[in-house]
Amino acid sequence: MSSDKPRPRVRRSSIETEEERAWIGFYQRVGRDPVIANEVLAQLESDPEMKRTHLALYLDCKESLRRHKARQARNQRIGVFVRRLCHGLFVRPWRNLQSVLRAGSDLAVECLPQATKEPAVARIGRRTQEAKLATARTAFGQHGAEPSPAPTEIQASPNTNAKRATA
């Protein structure tokens, strides 16, 4: 019947009780907060005895940091996807529209009718062209030669005259 006797309770000090509550709090929080997990992990790695005593907490910290790193990588991939999607939906069409409008404005200007010149301006332009033509002729040694006939005048070639005479 001595086995039925309750064991005497070991009386713990209040410091040990608080220490145990703190460790229980660490067990609960390391899964949610990677900063705490990192600090607890550094503390456990610095003291091998504490690491051996709280091995489950050490492993929880490692797992928490791994999950945090995987979560960051996933969020980064999602961010890249969203940036590319927004660029494709909003930025690229806007730039394409701008380039089309730029090219369209040039085309619209080309389609406009020519502005009519005043007769005096047209004469000045013709005289300027005639002066340039005269200087070009003198440069090629045709100083006193008559101007060549206009392309509208038709000159008969000697072969056509010979054919007409025989016919």
C-alpha cells in the first residue's frame, strides 16, 4: 500500500514558474513571429545545454524561419507577376497609343492640302530656280547656248523624217 501514497510535491520557486511560463510563451510565439524565432534560435545555438534541454523549441524556430523565407519568396514571385500584368494591361497599351497618335499626326499633316502661294512668291521662286539653272550651265560650259526645249515640245528624229519621205 505504500505505492498508493501520493508523492510529495516538489515546491518550485516563483522564479522557476515564471521561467517556465516564458519558455511556454516562446513555444507559442515562434511559429508566428520570425523575429522572435531568430532571437531564440541565436540564444539556443549559443548555449549547447539550453539547446539540448529545449530541442523542440530549437526545431520550431528553424521551421518557422524556413516558412518565413518560403513566404517571402512566394510574395516576391506574386509581386513580379502583378507588376508584369499591370505593365501589360496599362503601360504598354498607353505607349502603343502614343506612338500611333504620333505617327497619325504626321500622316494627317501630309494629307492636308498644299497651302496656296501668292503669285508674287511663286514668281520669286521661279526666278530663283532660273538663276540657279543659269549658274549651273555656266559651270558646265554652256554659257551662250540656247536653253534646251521644254519636254512638252516634240522634235522629230531624223529616222522618222526619212520614213515619212519614203512612204
